Amino acid sequence: MADSMFKATQQNVSDEHRDFLVQLLFFGMTVLLIIPVIIILCMLMWKGGPAISWEFLFSEPTNGMTAGGIFPALVGTVWLVTVALLVSVPLGVAAALYLSEYAPDNWLTRFINLAIINLAGVPSIVHALFGVGAFVLFFEFGTSILAASLTLAIMTLPVVIVATRESLQAVPLAFREACWNMGATRWQTIRRVVLPNAVSGILTGVILEVSRTTGETAPIMFTGAAFFLPFLPESVFDQTMALSLHLFVVATQVPNVPEHLPYGVALVLIGMVLLMNALSIGLRMYLRGQKKW
Amino acid sequence: MVEQAATQAPEAPSGLSSSAHRDTTRASNKLEVRDLNISYGGVSALRDVSLDIREHEIFGIIGPANSGKTSFLKAINRMDMFNKNMQVTGEVLYDGHNTRTLRNVYALRSRIGVVFPLPVGLPMSVYDNVAMSPRLRGIKNKADLDEIVERCLTRAALWDEVKDRLTTLGSLLSGGQQQRLTIARALSQEPEVLMLDEFSIAVDPVTTMRIEDILKELRNEITIVLVTNLVQQARRLADRTAFFLMGDCVEIGETEDLFSGNVTDQRTSDYIAGRFG
């Protein structure tokens, strides 16, 4: 009988109900997850929005940081992030290339991989103290952009290494074998086939690093970021203000700051991070569209 | 003849041990394999294989899956280097040079074109796929590259289909086209030896026939090692055929002899007749 063959049994009906309930539950969890994000963003927009103006972005703090803008901190953050990137990207990509393409599978490689994972778990204040010991004192860079950026670079190195290694390993082995069979060396294979196809993943990792570096406070507090310094840095050996530390300072360390000021700083900071993430997503979508196999 | 060496009795490979005999055959032997053993982490994959592959012949290798055919090819162009798990002993002489002790493996590999079971169009343009090997050799001149790309694609019976879209990604071509692209890429190496590993597994019968025609044309210029699990394909193409079974080289002979029942081992005729495998 064709009709009764597909007739829903009691079992079918209850299975379907359960499936619907589970779906509803997971949807609820997901919504719960984004509620804090939305609240934070709305609060910042509402309370900090009025503070944002061209003047706020491009002028110096005045009146003991209770008025004026954030220009030195904004510039300082750009300096810190840029120098950190210049150090950590070449280092991280090189390390990932070695680990993914060259390293034999032995105890040393496994030890290095373990060390990288552990490095990612080290609290940022420990990195900060390491930075003071190594860069500020031992290498005698003093409290400077260089010392702070190196500390940031070391802290974010695992992010770059892991992201790069993963995108390298996503390139199918068959491509490498085809090149090796043609008589290409490992480096020729990497340069012509592996890297061009891993670049989107690497860029994503780098931008992720940028957004993390932008917000870090502890590692730069003792190594190069200044409490208040209304001048722009001229070289990597100068101290500088930074947005993240400036937010900490105006929110907790200075009396009589009008409420909109710290919210404004926070909004600029989070705006920078969101911009970076949006850029990352856009870039990845663009590069994914180019890559097909 | 040399190829009649009974690999079941490695201590007495009739004819092989005579060095005088070897010297007279070397001139026409492109590859000489001596006592080749391959194992993966202690598990044997190929045992005591000794055979010669003559210049400008199509040498077929047939046998069911897991017989060591692919491992054999990997040992020849030293691809075992990339697999720490793979141990190879014995000698493979290429024009009389022992490749097992060779330092410049890149020069060896560039003389040997390889075609895989599954077509591998590299994720770059059709043009770059074919121009890659010449570029690795240091050819930069655009006109020279153009000429090589057109010649190799024509050779591989693909030129007419792709000449208007040389900038398309190679990995976007259809399976049959990609396999011909792989052959064009192998030819762009200007190889002396072409090794094909079950090239027809993922392509349609029409493409298979076209590629077989290409191989027939190429046989006068280069030495071809054709690994195939299609017994009839070996019959159509190979001058001589070896039968591998479970890591042993059971039989080597003129393809005609093998298919007319003139075999030394019963398993060969059983396999060819389709009674197993």
C-alpha cells in the first residue's frame, strides 16, 4: 500500500519533536552568547558615542587627562602594533614553515610544538615581566617602543605560528608530491605552490594577532607605554602612550574624569579591533573565492 | 634472457650474475633494478625484485592492489626520501648510475615524468602548470615558455580544448582534462622516462583511449613504465610486462608471451585470465 508506507508512526512523530526541541535549545544558547557582546557594544555607543569627534581623535589630552583627545595614544598604539608585527610575522611564518614543511617527526619537533602551545598559555603579566628583564634591562633598550613591541611580538608569536602552520597543512600533500616529482626542491615547492595557497590563512592569523595586540595592556605597561606623554614618539627608542593603557589610566587612576571620556576611548579601541576583524573576514572571503580545488 | 630471472629464487638469478652479460645489455637498458626490497616500518611491501627496463620500450607492470607497484615507482625516483617510514634496499641503476646513492636527486627526478592515479592540476593557471618545470630549469624567456607550453599541451591532446583559456586554474579543468594536463606537465620536463601509475583510474574511457594513443606515439622517444590494474591495457600498450603479486615479482616477459599463456608461473595466467585479483 503506497499510502501507508510513508505514514508517520508514533516513533517518527516523537523523534521529530525531540529534534525540534534540541534545535531550539542550541539556538537559545547561541543567542545567550551574543547578548553580552551586543550589550557591551550598545553601552559603548550610547555612553562613548557623544565623545567621539575629529577633535577627540586628533588632539592631545589636556587638564591632567580629564579633557582633550587621544591622538598620542592612538599613534602610539599604531607604532606598537606595527613594530610588533614586523618582528613576529617573519619569525612566526619562518618557524611555521620549518615545523610544517621541513621538521622531521622526532622528539625535538614534538618538544617545540609543545613549547609553542605552552607559550600561548602563559599569562600576559608573565610576558610583561620577561620583557622587563630581557629587553628593558638585559638588552638595555630601556622602556621604549622597541622593548614593548618585542614583548608583544613574543606574546603573539604562537598565534601566528599556529595559524600559519594550519593553513600550510591545509594545502593537499598531492600538490607537494607533484612538485617534488618534477625535481623541485622543498623551497621551490613552498614558494611556487604551498605559500601562494596558504596566504589567505596566514593573513587571517596576522590580523587576528593585530586585533589581540591592539588591546593588550599588561605587556606594555612596564616595557614602553607611558602614563602620560603628550608628544608623539620619534623613534622606536622613545616611550609612547597607548590606547589600552590610556583607557586603564583614565578609568581608574585619574580623579574627576568626565564619564564619557573612558567610554570614548574604549569605543575607539573596540572600533579598531572590529575594523581589523572585518578586514580579516573580507580578505579571507576574497582569497577563498580565488582559490579552488 | 635477463627478464626471465626467477625472483622466487633470489640466490640464482640466471644470467644476471654474469657481469659480462650485464655490460652488453647496459647500452639498451634505461633502468636496471637489482634486489630491490621495500618495507614500511618493518612490513615488507616488495621483495627481491630484479628487472631491466629497456630504452624506448613500454614496460607494463600489472598486479592487484597492494602488490608493491606504486612503491616500486617511488623507489625509482627516490620519493621514499619523503617517507621516513619507507625503507629501501638494493640498487636501481639509471643509465648505469646507481640512483640509491645519488646526491642530486633533483636531477634524477627532473628526468623522470610521473603521472598519478588521481589527476593533480596544481592550483595555478593551465599555462603555469606546464611552464613550471621549465621555469624550475631556469627558462625565463616568454617566447620559449610559450613554445614549450603549446608543444606539450598539443602532445597531450589538450591544446585545442584549453588554448583559449590558458589562464584558467588547472584545478578547475574536468578530471580527464586534468589528467592530460598532468601528462603535459610531465612532458614539459622533457623526460627520458615517463612513469604512469594507474592513470586511467579516474578518467573516462574516451580520455583513456586518447592517452593510450599519446603513449603509443611517445614510445619511440622515451622509456615508459606503465603501472596498471587493467590487464587489457598492458596487453594493448606494453612491449614487456611484469606481474607483481603481494610484493613478489612473479613473472617478467614479453607481453605477447604472457597473454598467449607462455608463462612460468600458474598464478600469472590465473590473474590474466581473471580468475583472481
